[in-house]
Amino acid sequence: MAGGQKSPRVIEILGLDDMQRCAFPTSKAPLCKHYGIACTYCGGMRLYVDDQILLLKSCCLEVMCLRAACRYDAEKETLLMHNGMLINKSQIKSEGLGVLVEPIFEFAVGLSKLQLDKTELSLLSAVLLMQSDRSGLKEPEAVEKLQDEILGAFKRYVAEKRPHQPVHWAKILMKVTDLRTISTRHAERVLCIRLDHSGDVPSHLLNLFDNNGGQDFL
């Protein structure tokens, strides 16, 4: 690109700080929080730093979608925004955000039916982080080992907490697949926005992902 300038449409080439500052300018803490948690999930020095950063970047949108889904109110059938506003499915469509937000809304509906506790949600986030098939890993075998440890601990926790729900574990694993599918199909629409015009970012999209000042569900 002329002058070596960053393409405003290709968020993938930006670093995590640039993505947080430019794509979601009102957000201050959520991604940084998960960066700190990542060091614990990754076993400290057990992984290359480059692999830790790659894993975090790769799961970024997935974790953001999970955080947003945790704010779904099943009784009211609404999603809670960081500013306290409740938005339902019809409002999402009327705002022209159906293609962007509707898959997350549908995921939130399914997630709420599982009634996961905070430990299960945290472990689900850890599973999203520790995916050994991420492209570009230097030591995928090491990541796979840690992935197996997290999955093993997660499965034991679910078995002890829900001894009479044998299929619950399989349903949780399906949510990992769902989130990765949402991320793959909608990363371009959600993250690759024009960064040179803040007005191009729909306010509801910012409110959906921003947790600044909102309740911390995850």
C-alpha cells in the first residue's frame, strides 16, 4: 500500500492494541484482561510468547462473542448492552445489524439453555484460547497438551456438577464449534470496518462488545 499505510479494511494485519483502539475505541479493559488471564491459561513459560500472543489474537472475536452472549436475558429475550440498554431480536433487524449480530443473538439463546455457571464459562473461554489447530503456531504439540489438560479438567468438573446430565458435556463442546463458526464467517463484517471514520461503526455494535462500565459476566 502506498506510503506504507495500514489498510483500513484489513484488521488482521493490525496488532491487538491497534484493534482495540481503532475498531472498538470505547473499550478499555476486556481484551487486556484476557491477555493477562492468557498467561495463566498458557502455563506461564510453557509456551513460546509468540504462540501465546497468536492464541489470544485468534480467539479474540470468539471470546468477545461469548462475553456478549453471557448478557442475554432468557425471560425478556433481550441482550443487555454495556450502557444498560436492552435490545431484542426485532430491534437488531430494524437497525440493519441482523447479519452482524443475529448469529450472536441465536448463539446466546442456545447458551442460556445450558445454564452454565461462571466456572464453566471461564473454562469455555480457556478452551477457546487453547486451540492447537491455530495457523502459525510454533509448537502446536505443546498447545495440544495444554488443551487436553483444560478439556480434561473441564470434563471432570461438568461430570461432578451434573452427574445426571450425561450429554451436557457434548452440548458444551458444540458451543466451541458454534463460536468458531461465527468468528470465521463474520470476522470480516465485525472487525474489518473502516477505521478512518468512527461513524462507520454502528453504535449497537460498539455497545454489544464493549463492557466498559457494564456488569462483568466473564
